[in-house]
Amino acid sequence: MQTEIYLDTNATSPVLPAAAAAAMAAMQDGFGNPSSSHATGLRARALRERVRASAGRVVGAGDGRLMFNSGATEGIQTAVLSALCAVRERRARGEACGDIVLIGATEHKAIPESLAHWNRLLGTDLELRVLPVDGDGRHRLDVLRALAPRAALVCTMAANNETGVVSDLRGIEAVLRDVGSAALWLVDCVQALGKLPLDLAASRIDYAPFSGHKLYAPKGIGMLYVRRGAPYTPLMCGGGQEDGQRSGTENMAGIAALGAVFSALERGDTFRDGAALLACRARLVAALEAALPGIVFNAPLAQSLPTTINFSVPDVASATLLDLFDAAGMRVSAGSACSAGKAGSSYVLDAMGVPAWRSAAAVRLSFGALLDDASLDLACERIAHCGAALAAPMPVAGTEPAIDGAIDSAMLVPADAAHDWLAAHPDAIVIDVRDLREHSVAGTVRLHGRAVRNVPLACVADQAPQWLGATAPLLFVCRSGARSARAAQALRAMGHPGAWSLVGGFALAI
């Protein structure tokens, strides 16, 4: 089985072994409710507060508040609700508070969607205005200076999830100070944690949400920083947990895991430091440049996170690159994981004024601070293989069969049943319908020990006559099951009753 190289940590990360162990210990031994007054509850409460203190030191929370929650989306909702409730209250008192909200053009969609939602529900009727960015992806400070006097809330991110561009937070703060703006300031710090130095209490930032799963903690745990004196309205009320700031029994397993990550950050003995991360990126950039002629990097590397590379290749679609990298065992993405399943260009790159072809063809490679030398070496080697595969001439093929109506579930083999299905059909022919380039970079391909033959989807019709006269079952396989379903449907339509498709493809079956 091919070794997987995970290069999509801006989407999510694996869980640090120490974090997994801490979570398990919290579930098995330290399972108490921190609101309970007995010894078991007191121990859970002590753990929670140790983690809070460690988190506070890492992000420089000072006398600000840190509340544990389910992740950045909840933190953003809470911050937006707090800011807009404050606007409504100030208006009721006859105080000036601004009539617009400035939203960075490249913000994660959770920000504008949350603002639109709460602006409507609360009836604040604020005008939601886009704060444009320049060609490097940084906020236009001249526009901010012009609009800040009217702003009730300013929303910017510390670092962009698609491009890795690091915002000029000091420049933004200086503008807000110079114009005497009373606007509240929300900064999405999700991608900054563990990658950029943070000293929140020394800044003017009012709200800063974080997600644990972007930095080796489990999904479902995060936190929200609130500056001392900043208005706050709980999103959830109930049992009064977190001193009444966020009700609901705390996720102690998640908090314990997050604590292990913060402890590792404080010790400095687990993750690569900034210089080492820059060296890793330099090697990957060199490998990409050597393998992919004409490659263009969509954000200036000098102003980006050391762990993020966003690039486009002339005349090569992002889907082609993603399929090729995936076949080579490298997991990358096209833009944000939250919208990568939607076709079209990147709104982040569009906002930067990147040419349309680059925006539509963009690929994001992001690695974590646990990347080891062996994985880095292997990634560079596989990038070279992918480049060679792209450069090789492709054989002339026919037309790929299209889906004709709904897929008949009777011809689908579930991934978890593939082993037994193959055992029950020893004469079955397993056919990989990925294109020749994908098949070539995948190395030796076998499915539960069975040899796999490559017939690209576009060649299936040409190969069909030799299969139609035989009785052997045909099991078509691809990366995810979409192309194989088209192949199986086409063969059945031609009269082969034993054509099957593997649901989920190689992604689930191996």
C-alpha cells in the first residue's frame, strides 16, 4: 500500500499522539464534570484551567478572556453576535457607533455569512462593505483609512487559509488608531496559531477565534479570545458553564487534547520552528518549479505563512493536478476545504486580481509543523514523478461515456464489501479507469491482493468488444467511484450484465 503524504493541513491536521493520549486519559480517568463540586469534578476543573492558562500564554491573552467552544465557526458567531448586540444597545442610548461593517475581501466565508445572518435577525441593518485587498492579498489600508470612521465593526484575518498571506495587523491597528475609530475589531486567528507569534492583549483586537483541528488537536474543540472591556453576549445560555459565557458541559476530552498541543508549543520540542518550516517550503517550491514548467505562485512567498503554497500551472486544470497528486499518494486541495467541492474560480484569488485562468486552476499545498524529513524527501520525489507524467504524451483516446440517468445501485459494490466480493468472484477482472498519468504515478496497483489493469475511461468503449464476449465479471475502479460508475453503466448498456463499480474507489477500498 502506498504511503500517504498529507499536504492539506490548512484544511485539517492529524491529531498529535500526545493530544490523543490526553483525550483518552480525560475520557477514562479524568472524566469528571468540571461543574461538579466533588473531587472528580474538581480535578476536571483544574485540568480545564491549566489548559486555559497555557493557551493564554501561547496567544498572549493577558487579562482578556479565553472561552472554550466547539471551534472557530462558533467563535465567529459569538463575536459577531456580541458586536452587533453592542451596536444595537449603543444606538438605543443615542450613541454614535458607525453604520457599516468592513469585511476583508478574502475572509473565510464563515465571517460574511455570520454577519449577514445576525444583521438580519437582530435588525441592525448595517451595510456590509468589502474591504478590498491589493495584488499581494493584503488589505488596502488607504480604503480602510477612508471608511474606518463609519465602521461599527472591522473583520480581518491574521493569515489567509487559501493563500497563506499574512495580514498587516499592525498597519490595520495603526489606521484605526490614527483616525480615532471606535469600531470593534474581529480577527480570525485560525491559521495563525502555532505559525505566527501572537500577543493579543498588546493589540487592539477585540475578538479572536481559534480551531484546534488546524493544529493537531481533534475536531470539535476551539476557543474564543475576548479583549478585556469588549462587549460580550453569550451565543448559548443554559447551565452557566464557562462562568456563564458559554453554556453546555465542557468537552473535556477536546480541552485535554488542546492542552497537550499548547504544552508542546510552550516547550518548543515538538514542532519545527519558523526557520525549519521556511526550509521545508523552499525544498517543495524547488521541486514544484523543476517538475511543472511555467508554474506561477499566486501569493508572494515572503508575505505568506511558511507552511502554505498556492500555485497554478498553465494549461493544466486544478482537477487534473488534484487527481494526479492524489494518485501519487499526496493529499492537496483546490482552495478552501470548505468550498473545494464547488466548481469555479477562487474568490480569494479573484479579489487579489489574479488572472482568471490562475484563479480557476489554483492548487493549495499546505503542510504542518510535524512534517518529517522522510516525508519531505518522498513528497519532492513524487512531485517529480507527477511532473514527468504530465510531460509524457497521452495516447489518443475516444470519448468518455456520460451518465445516462440514475446509477443502478444493483451494480455497485460497497467499499467494505470489496474483499468478500473479490473472494466470491475469483475470475473477476479489476479495471482501473483513471487516466494513464494517474495510474503511472500510483506505482504497483492492487486491490485486496488482486492485480489491477489500467483502461482509461475514454478507452472503455474501444475495449468493450473483448469483454462483451466473455462471462468474467468486470469490477471498475477509480479514485472516488464517479468514473468507474460511468464505465460500469456503459458496459451494462452495451449488454454486459456483470459490470460493477466500486463505491468510493481506491480512496475507501485500500
